[in-house]
Amino acid sequence: MNLFGLLLFVQPTIGSRIMTGLFDDTFAGIYQLSPFDWALLIPYFGILFILSIYGVHRFETVWRYMKHGRKLPQTPSKRYDKLPKVTIQLPLYNERFVVERLLEETSKIEYPRELLQIQVLDDSTDETHPYTERLCNEYRAAGLPIEYRHRTNRHGFKAGALQEGLETATGELIAIFDADFVPPRDFLERTVHFFADPEVGVVQTRWSYLNKEYSILTQVEAMLLDGHFVLEHGARCGSGLFFNFNGTAGVLRRKMIDDAGGWQHETLTEDSDLSYRAQLNGWRFVYIPGLECPSELPVETYGFQVQQARWAKGLTQVAKKLLPRIFKADLPLRVKVEAFMHLTPNISYPLMIVVSMLLLPVMIVRFYMGVFQMFLIDLPLIIASFWSISAFYLYAQRELYPKTWWKSIAFMPMLMAAGVALTVSNSKGVMEALFGIQSAFARTAKYAVGTQKVKIQPTAYRRRSGWLPYIELAIGTYFIGMIDFAIETYNFFAIPFLLLFVCGYYWAGFSTLYEEYRGKLEWQRAKKLAEAQ
């Protein structure tokens, strides 16, 4: 989900040239550059060139989708004469607010009860454990084939829970739903028959969102995920490239899991890890964009950052683990290239940090360069990055909402600012992955909220952000300094783009601190109320 670092290049001195009228001797400025200037410009433009490659890849993804993505089958070519047994796994960890909804909706799934097994894989360490166990006992007494498993440790985190659940799983097929998902009643009816083809190992469905309209943040999150599910999955599946099971809202063949080596927990994205191992073994994945599985988006800024940082770190870990094997495999070159582009894009986040630090001195150096030369360098980068971001996400909205997609245009500045807001946290995750630093699976707190504003209950589910918001505010202030320099040098063309970075970093920092302050006040009020009673 790497996104918006490529905006950093958009600070040319075109504005200053127009204001001062310096249009002659276009390339004369190049000859005035010192070795120190070149030492700044070479890594600066080298990094931007790398980032632009990922921007061009977005255009390619849109093209692949237009060519192949609309042809994905919505119904299976074969159907079972005799339905297979299915195990539904529901992994949990401290999900007190959403577990009741999850169990209620799962119990409504239409499938012969004698062929169905439901496993609740609970690693909870809070009141979720006894509460969920009681609910499972009630459903079992009502005739639902449900099994409750509680672990006293989190060995392997979600991957460990899923693997241990397989020890007692009876299903030939394994459906998985995270705690914040609401599986539709006909989910199995619409997915199971794809496995009548013995080469199919996974069927993935598209996520939709229960609380998309909750806030600007959730609307931006929905747009980001829509780009992934509509264009990336559609393009990769439609053109026969590798793509990943998303860890939930999908069905896996048990034989495929075992053949690929089972669930492994060396990475924080065990779903992508298993997906690539399975496809390397020849299993075929199917994506059904027409089948929506509703889920809940994070409603807190830091919760969103934690989720994205986990995905960024996990995908980078998978790249380290499996790219050597992918490159050595007997696969078409286009499959290998796409796998590399899929698994490595989060490297853009630490590269963004480097470019951010270089930006002010580079602006000073570039003040002496000619306007034509500036345009010659910057215009291709603008097309490769800024335009590719806009085209990518707006096109996904157009595919999903052909009559109202134009309303998404208003959210593009917020979407780009949200990408900026992920820079520091995602960079930390990527660098930890590159240096082999292990960390716990950081869950994303969910509260069973819908479209209406509700008071988030004070709870230990809120993770402390620590130093992160203060660093974000400091970087945002640094960009204010760059805006001041742009004004002094009449570089007004750069100001709107620099403002995106100020807004992104300040949004992340101030909103996180505000949410934590509000949560502290709510906790104090609840404590006083409890003492008074």
C-alpha cells in the first residue's frame, strides 16, 4: 500500500523563473553546480527515479485491468455433485466489541450443518475469552457445529492459531474470517464450487466496508483498499500473475495449505507468505470481485497507521524470504517482475524520508537551473507519480461506482495526505524487516461502529503511539520551513504540493495526540463513575 512519496519531486523553480523572467541560458545553471551540488542532486534524482518506476507500474496495472480484469469469472465452470466438508476458522485476539456480531453472522451462513465445522481460535488475554466461550456454548447448545479453542500463549500469533486449528479441522476446505468481518449468508454457496477444479487452491472475495461513511479517514481508507481489490487483484488474477490471499474473506483448500508447508510465522503477513509458496507449487488462485464481504475500517488514526505498518513490514519480510526462490523458479519473466513489484513497493517509505531531508538543500541548488531543463526533468516524474496516483484510485472508484465516482475527486488531496501520514510508521516497519528485527503481531482495534458517530469506549485496546506523533509534527514543521523558502524565492508552484506534506504530517500527529487525550479523559470519567457506584 505504498503510495505518495513521489510528490516530493514537485518543487521545481518554474514559479521563480516565471516571476523573475529568467528564461535565457536554459542549461547555463548546470555548469555552475559544484561537486557538493552534484552530491545532493545525484542521490535525490536517483531515488526519485526508483520511486517513479513504481508510479509507472501503477499505469501498467490499470492497463492490465482494462485488458484482463473485467473478464474474471463470477460463477464456477464446474460444480460439485456432492458438496465437500468446510471448516470456518475465526481467529480472535481481544475482540470483545465485535465477536458477538461475528458469531451471529457466521451462524447464519447457509451450508448443510453435517458438512460444516466452525472453529473459534481465541488467543484473547482479556474478558473476550470467557465472553466468547459462553457465546460458543450457547450456539453449540442450539445445534451449531462450533468448536472453541483458547490458547494460553500467542505463539506464532495469527499464523500459529490457524495452524493449530488445523489439527482438529475436519473440512476439505477452510474458510477464514477475521473478527471485524460480516460474512454474507450465501458466501459458501458462491465460493465452494470453484474448488470443483482440483487445481484451485484459494478463492478470494472483495472486501466492502460497514463504516465507510464514518469519517474522512474511513472514506480515504476505503479508497486505498478499493484500489488494491479492484485494480491490483483484478489485473493480476485476470492476466495469470501471482496475487495474494488477504488473510480473511476467502476459502483455502486444506491440501494446498499442507502442500505449501502450512502456516508459517516468520513474517507478519502470513497470508502473502502462504500465497506465494502455494503458487510456486503450481496452485491456482481465483478472485471473485462480485462477491463482497463487509468489514470494519479502523476509525482511529494511529490504529490505521499500525495496520499499514504491519502490512508494510510483513510484505517486506515476505520479499526477503521468497524473492530469491521466485527468481530461481521456472516461471515466465513477467510473473517474476510482477512478484517483485508486488512485494517491494514499501521500500518507497524510507526512500521518502531520505528525499525529505534532501529537499530543502536541493531546492536551493536548483534555484540556479534553467526552466527548460527543470521541465525536462520534472515533467516525466510528475506523470509517473502524481498523475499515476490520481489515475489509479479514481479509475478504481469509476469501476465500482460508475454514476458517482466523480465525487471521489474531492478526496484525492486527503488520500495523498494520508499516504504522507504513513511515511514514518511504515518506514520503521520496513527498516525492521530489512534488518531482521522481530516484533509482535499488532492488532488493529475494532469497535463495531457503523456509519454513525459513536463514543469509542475507553479500553486497553488503544495502543500508545509513543514518539511517533512528535516526529510527525517535527517533520511537518520542517516542510513549513520549505514553504517559507519557496515564498522567498517566488517558487509559488511548489507551495500546494509542500502543503500536502504539512497537512499529512500534521494530520497524523495532531489527530493521534487528540485521540489519545480524549481517550484518557473518557477513561478517567469511567473510573470516577465506577468509584462512585
